[in-house]
Amino acid sequence: MAPVNEKLNSSQASPLAISGNDRSQDFRRDSHRADAENALEFDAAIFDMDGVITQTAAVHSTAWKRMFDEYLRGRADRSGESFKEFSHTGDYLVFVDGRPRSQGVAAFLKSRGIMLDPGNPDDLPGTETICGLGNRKNGLFNQILASDGVALYASTLLLIQEMRREGIKIGLATSSKNSAVILNATGTAPLFATIVDGLVSEKLGLKGKPEPDIFSTASANLGVSCARAIVIEDAVSGVQAGAKGGFGLVIGVAREDNVAELREHGADLVVRDLSETSIEHINRMVRAKRAGV
């Protein structure tokens, strides 16, 4: 009989030992697979402001309506034409929402067959120029803001905070020239590593939405390629810009019950509120898009 402590040769190797090695290899494979699945597929997230972070889209719509109705009624009185009011669904969302102020004025007036001189940025509010009407709208917007304040979307702030904890860089890209006032009033400015707003766009000569300039500039400022960044937008012109820019993912936030419209114009993922998604969900979507799934 062989001694109890005699070593087994290779042909007599313990099935238990082999099984243990296999389990170790399986564990390493599973661990590597888990690491690959958990690896972040994006490095930056660029948020729109109005309607995504701040509940100011309704304030904008109200200010635009007051300004345009005031102008159109005066024009009708002078010319004898019938007055047709400015509407939220048919006019604001189609011609104005998400666009730089002067472009919004021009686009809406063109839809009514009205052509005005561009004017100058310092035109007095209400002057019958593109800039003058835009300045009138801005004055009304600031009046409403001063009296009613600014509310935030808590779910958006929560997602931003979670992203920051994961090391994801956060940028803001907005057509608004009032971002500093709004962000300072809400205490949210420190959340963003870069801010590209209407004033920056004017200074750099950036094209407004639906061109991707403000988003691609924000991404460049963060040191991240567009393919490794995501865009979060609520306006049709905004998701169009994200799609044109070749971003890793474009998320549409359907505040206006416009899920289908946002999807048709370039959103990869559409939610009614950002509480409906998560970093893990977004990461899977980016991976699937990159894989062409």
C-alpha cells in the first residue's frame, strides 16, 4: 500500500484540484466580463437648460406669446388684417423652442409671411426689427422670472450628481442668453465644468440649433470627443443638433407629450422625465448604439 503522504503523479491528479482551477478561471472570466459590462461607454454628458434642468420653458413660451400677440395685434389694427394669436403648440414648439432668440423671431414671422429688418442687438425693446422684438421678449421673460422665480427638475439634478460621482464630466449647452442669471439664482452653476450659452455662441459665431455647434463646443471644452459624450435635450431642434453632431447618445425629454416627434428627429432614447432612466441604462444604450444594435 502506498504511504498516506505519497504525492499523486500527473495522471492521478485530483479531480477536485482540476475543478478548483476551472472555477478560478471561470471566476476570472466572469470578473472580466462584469468589468467590461460595467465600464463606462461615455465620458461626458451635455445638458440643455430650459425644460431639462430648469422649469423655464413655460416662462419662455408665455413671454413669446405676450410679445408676439402684442406685435401682431398692433399690426392688425394698423393694416386692417385679421389678428391670429401666437400659440404654444402650433408656433412656439415649431418655430421658436430651442432656437437662438433672433432666429426664433425670424422663423415665426416668416411663417406668417412677415419680413423685418434684422436691426441691431441694442435696438430698443419693441422696435419693429428682429432684434427689437427679441429684446421685448427678453424683457418680458425677465419680468416673469423676477416675479415667479425659477423651479428645477429634481430628477435631473439627481442624475447630474450621480454622474459627477462616477467621474462623468458635465456640460451645459443652451441658446439662452440668460443662463448666468438663471444658474446663479438656482445655485446650479457649480455643477457644470463648461457652459456654452447664447452669449458664448454670439462671441464665437456658433450656429444655433438644429446645428450641433453649441454641443460640439461644450464637448471640446470638456476634452471629450462627441462620440464619447451624450446630449440631453427637450426641444426638437436640440435632438436634431445632437443627431447631426454624431454624439454617443441623444436623449429626448418629452415634456410636451411629444415622444414620437423627438424620436423621429434624432433622439435615441426618449423619456418623459429623467427619473425614468439611470447611468446603467444610458450606458447600455450607448453600447448598443455603438455596436449597431
